[in-house]
Amino acid sequence: MVDVEVLTGHILVLIKAIDIRSEPAVRLLGELLDTDEYPRGAEQFAHELYSWLRSPYKDLRRYDEIAQVSKSLGEIRTSAYKDRRELMIV
């Protein structure tokens, strides 16, 4: 089980220091998040966090309602923007 406070602290330090999607950041997160069941958990988490932070949504629940995740890592589509155009966040 991961200590939420420790994980939150690591994430904040990483975001302030380096790109959360970088290999070193994912490797450090992997020590806490990767498991046998989810061997790419850290990579997926970094991608999801980055995509949400780049979106116009401040509320994670609202973003989660809008985001459509494709089968391939790295592609999230949202279509609830004011102009109704589809935006791809890569």
C-alpha cells in the first residue's frame, strides 16, 4: 500500500523540478506505482496527470466526465470546449 502523503509529496517535487512525463520522473514514480498487475502504472499516471493539468478543467471530476481515453497511451480527446471543436491532447 502506498502512503498518500508520501506519494503526493513526490509528485509535487517532480512537477516542480522536471517534466512529469520524462523518463527519470516516470522511473521515480514507478518505484511507488508500478505493480505486477499494472507494470506501466507510473507512465499511465504521469500521462493522465499531465493531460488534466493541460486541459481547461480545474475540477478533476468534470475533466474525467469529458475525457475519452483511447486504447493507445498518449491520446485523450475532449469535446466539451466552448467552441465544440474536438481537441486532442498528446
